[in-house]
Amino acid sequence: MNEVPKRSFVQRIHLKLIIWLGLFIGLVYWTASLTGVNLVMFFENFDQFTALLDKMARPDWSYTQLVINPILQTVQMALIGTTIGTLIAIPFSVLAARNIVKNPFIRTIIRFILNLVRTLPDLMLAALFVAIVGIGPIAGVFTLAVFSFGMISKLFYEAIETIDEGPLEALQATGANRSQVVIFAVIPQVFNYFISYFLYTFEINVRASTVLGYLGAGGIGVYLQRSLNEFAYDKTAIIILAILVVVLIIDTISNTMRERLL
Amino acid sequence: MKSATLTTNHLPKQKQLKWGFWFLIIAILFGWAFAGVPFHGFQNSAAEISKSIMYGIFHPDWAYVYDGSGEDLVGLTLQTLAMAFLGTFISALLSVPFAFWAARKGSQRIHLRSTSGKVVLTLIRTFPEIVLAIMFIKAVGPGSFAGVLAVSVHSIGMLGKLFSESIENMDGGPGEALTSAGGNHAQTLTFATLPTVIPEFLSYTLYRFEIAVRSASILGMVGAGGIGTPLLFAIQTRSWSRVGIILLGIIVTVTLIDFVSGSIRKRLV
Amino acid sequence: MVAENFIEFKDVGKVYPNGTVGLSHINLTIPKGQFLVVVGLSGSGKSTLMRTLNRMHDISSGDIMIDGQSIINYKGKQLRNLRRKIGMIFQNFNLVKRSSVQRNVLSGRVGYYSTWRSALGLFSQADKQKTVEALRRVGLGEKLYTRADQLSGGQQQRVAVARAFMQDPKIVLADEPVASLDPLTTDSVMNDLKKLNDDFGITVIVNLHSLELARKYADRIVGLRGGELVYDKTIDQVTDTDLDNIYQSEGPEPESEAIVMHSATEGVI
């Protein structure tokens, strides 16, 4: 009477689960051999890693004075880069929003470009821009501008797509043209989101900008690379601490402002 | 009547002041920022190099795609993906204990255990990944193993945070039901907590994998394996059609991974 | 075993850490096999009273006896053994949404298993058969392998009843079991609870805010207000005016009067 209903053989032995698990273990094994994972070497040489950490645990405090200017330059680069990126992103995000541009052809092309830009890692852009404009913070600004452009346009057009359609219709009904609709019905609704996303991208850019100098694109990264090349890990420690402090300060300010905005 | 005129006069003024104040702050900030990044025009060759890069992208070095040596685009892209995959996998395992450490229970804002865990995760998140890579290169030598280790450690910062948030936001009801049925802590964990959070953990891990693919493709620039090494070399030697093919390779790979991972994530949660 | 005084609350008081009084001077005896309905407004302490029985809440003063034994100092294994004899039904069902119905129902049985046996899912064949029986009792026999989140609210609550049944409980506590359900499924869930009471002599304690339902199912109705026991009568003594008093002696409620007047005028127009 009360027998447990039978499941098929495949279900009973969890065939799907086993296949997936087998594939996964195979993948882990394959990637491990492809990347030359060598646990013996890792544990044998682990003392070198700890020796390095030990050097870093005794920072060279006298170096602090020297890193203040470059770390501030990093923030400056991030601010300018994010601003330029945002300014370029605004028209693109309007063109990519489904509820503003009804023409799917334009929208698809714009989104395709945005997707391409977003696939490029920050350091790769830095390497390219250093080659183009030369070593220095300008290369960093360009990198961050392109990097934030890709990120911000997506956040912006998604914000635009979630707005209330009522005011748009109301304005169209009064005979307003396309740009009037954007100015009077779209921007007021998304303004706070835009500011919030700007701040969020700025946070990410501050983090990103700290390493761009490693390839010559200005800011604290230049000093990071120098200290690492000189094996001066006590100085590296100061730089990392400085990055940590600045990132935390920027994050805190930005988070408080974003909480107030939304 | 009197009070009405007062308020109508008063409010716009206050608002004007507020706007003026913010405008001033923003103007000062930008003034300061531009002072710190002096602009002396581009180097003379800028236009020419841009043109060469564009030329390279439209005339990529197709011969580099595959030559059977393992040091070609396909081989190194696979290596990059392998670094991202293995690193993210290890990181996801390591992140679980960190997540339980950092997850807040109850309503206290500051709690010794969870707050200390959150601080540690923030430290890990802020520690630059390429510095980690360089440190691991000292230990295991240059190559993709160092890259795997860097991805594994660095990703804990973000995964641990996301995992701990999903533990915090978890519906506590099933756990309560298990406890009220006489289950102990371990049973509550296996029957209620884990089944609830694991799909979310998997989804976050996939998301982090997408990010790891991007970062693995640049770790090679500091010698930690993958496609980044030949890319930097090609840029430095100005072999633009080589740069072009590698850029195309990265764009295609990242787009594909984002698409596949995104569609799996949609089905998970 | 003293059948008449199966559960005894002796001058029970509960004060929350923030100073709120949850319960004060509760004296209540519940005989074995009774279907007791506790009514009261939200915040009256009904939920707290229920949870003191399986020690999901601890009391501040007084004593609680079950089967002649004081339970208030139970710890560890002893506490878990107490809890596995008390099934609990929640307003929000508290099923693990992503697990199968079978696993949810079996989780009612974890109190009878060691950690590792339950973690590995090594439930006995007898318990698996009992799961089917429990599900058939609530009319969901064919849903054994369905995922819990694919069931309707009423079905989920009936799975929760099956889970409680798996515990072989002597007492079943149901905290607002039908508050999130529509009237039709409400009756099926209440009937399931009534059947547990009729068929197995399980003592059932249900918190409800619907007086109509209370009168339909209860053997006895108890009323709480502000953490105090204000009403206690068996069903044959309950009158309409009595029950009105439980809610209305909170003081006049102008809002509800206004609604009544409003609808009256609407009728006139």
C-alpha cells in the first residue's frame, strides 16, 4: 500500500549528477595540468612567499611622504577619467535604451559596440594607451575613460529602461519632440541613479587606477612597479597601505552619498 | 499670510545656496584634479600609432591563431581560461569558510566575529591582484601556476563578501523548522542552510569566473601566464597585426564566456 | 502519566531583552488529545506562548511541565529529543524551496538520525515508506519527487503537516497555519490538523486570528491579550458575545466603526 513510488534507473542513481560531477573533476584535472599546477613545489617554496610577507610586514614608514603625491594623482586620474567616460556614455546610453529608441537596428549596433568595449580588461587598455600617447598620467586618464564608458553606459541604459513611462506619454501627448521628452521626462527620473552610478564607477576606477602605473600610465602604480623591481618590499607595503587607506576613504564617502541619493 | 510669504521667499534661497555650495565643491574638485594631471599634448607619433593599431586590428596576424606549438592564440587562450577556471574554483571553496566567518547573525551592527571577517575580506579585495601575482611568481616561478594562485586568493575578497551577504539575507524559516524538529546544528546546515544558499553561491561563482577571465588575460603582463605575455610583448615591439589578433581573440573569448555563463546563471536562481 | 494535565504552564512569564513583556502569569493546563485554539491580536503573545513549549523561546519565570516533567532546563540531546516529539507548522510553511518534497518531509525525521547518516541521506526504507504514507494522508502522494517551490501555498503547508507527522509527534504546534492561504485551502489544512488529532490522539495547539475557524475546529478556545490569559472556555460554553469581547475590550476602535458606517451609507445610497 505505502510503497515508495519507483523512479527510473537514471533518476535513482542520480545519473545526471554523476555525469556533471565527472565532467567537472575532469575539467579541474585538465586545467591543473594545463596551468602547470605543482603542489610539491608550492609547499616547498612556500617559505619564500612567507619571507616576502615577512619583509612586507615591516614597512618603511619614511617612504610615506613620497607616496602621497602619486596616490593623489591616482584619484585625480580616476576623477577625470570617470567624468570623460560618463560624458561620452550619456548619449550612447540614451541611444541604447529600448524605451527611447524604438529602432532596433540602431540599438543593436550601439549595444554591440558597448559590449565590445566592456570585454577589454583595464591593464590591456593601459598598455595600448601608453603606446599611443606615451608614458604618463594622460594614458591612465584615457584608459579609465574608455573603461568607465563601457561600464557606465550599460548601467545608464538599464536605469533608463526602468523609468515610469507615464510622464513620457504625457509629454509626447503635448507635442514635445524627442529631445524635449528626454530632457523633461527622462532626465529628472534618472538623475539620482546617474549620480549614484557615477560614484560607483568612480570607486571601481580608483581601485583600477592604482595598478595602471605598473605599465607606465601614471599614478601610484609607477612606484609600485619600481619598488617591486628593486625588491624593496618594505616600500611595496607602504604603497599597498596607502592604496588601502585611499580606497577605503573613497568607498566610505561614495557609499554615504549614494545611500542619501537613493 | 505673513508666514506664507516668508516660506515662499525662504525656500528657493536655501535651495540656491545648496546648489551653489555643491557647484563650488565640484568646481574645486575638478580644478584640483586637472592640476594633478598636466596635459602637454600627445607625443608626435600618437596619430600614426593609432592608425597602425587600427590597421593591425583590421589586418590581424591570422597565422598566429594556431601553429600547433601551444604558444599560439588558441593554446594561450585555453591556458588563460584554465587559469580563470581553476583559480575561481579554488577560490569558491576557500570563500565558504570566510563567508560564514563574515556573515552577521541577528541585528547587531558591530559583532566581533563578523566584523573582523568583513575587514579581512575588504583587505583581500583591495590588495592588488598583480602584486599578488608577482609575490606568487617569487614562490613558484613565472607562469600560469602563479596566475592560478593569484586568482584564487584575490577572488576570495569578492566571493566571500557575496557569499556572506547571501547567508545574511537567507530565509531563516527552514532552519527554524529543522531546529524545532529536533535537528542539531550540523543537520540544520545540511538540510536547510546549504540547499538554500548553494544555487546562489554557484551563480556568484560563475559571475566571478567571468571577471576572472578578464583578469587572467592581463596577469601575463607581469609574467603570470596566459595570453597577457605575448600581448604586452607585441605592443612593445609594435607588431600591430599580432596585437590585433590577440585583441580579437580576447574579445571573442570574453563575449562567449559571458554569454554561456550568463545563460547558466539565469537558470540557476 | 496524568492524562488530565499533559501540558502545564505554571505562572509562566517572559520578558524580552529589550524589556517588552511577552507573557505574564500564564497558568494553563492542557489535557492529552485536546484540539486547543489560541486566539488574540498580533502581539498578544500567542506565538511566544507556543514557542515556549518546544523551547524555541525560553521563559523568564515560572515552569512548564510536559508529561509530568519540567522542560525548562533541558539542554543538548535532551532538548532535541523533546523537540522531535513536538511537530511545528509555520505561517510561511518554512520548506526548503529548492529541495524535493521527499527531502522536506524526511527532514522531519532528522531528530532520529545521527549527523552523518542524515547528511549522507541514509534514511531507512521504513522511513521512506512513512514519507509516502504521510504525503498520502495530506493528499499529495504523487508529489514525492516534485520540488517544493513548484507547489501552491496550500500544498506547501500540507507538506509541512506531513513533515510534522514524520516526527511521530505527541504534540503539534501550528502558528497561524492558514494566515497566508485562501479560504478553500484553509479548510483542507485545518482538516489535516484535525485528522492528526482524531486519528492519533495528538494534542494540537493552533494559533488563529479567525474566530469563525476557531469555533469550527476547536475543542477549547483560549484568548490572550497583552501577554495575559483573558479567556478560557471549552467549545460548548463559548458564546458569540464572549468572542467579541476578546478582541473588542482592547478599547473602542474608531476605524472599524467608521468602515461599518461607511458601508451602511453606501447601502442606503
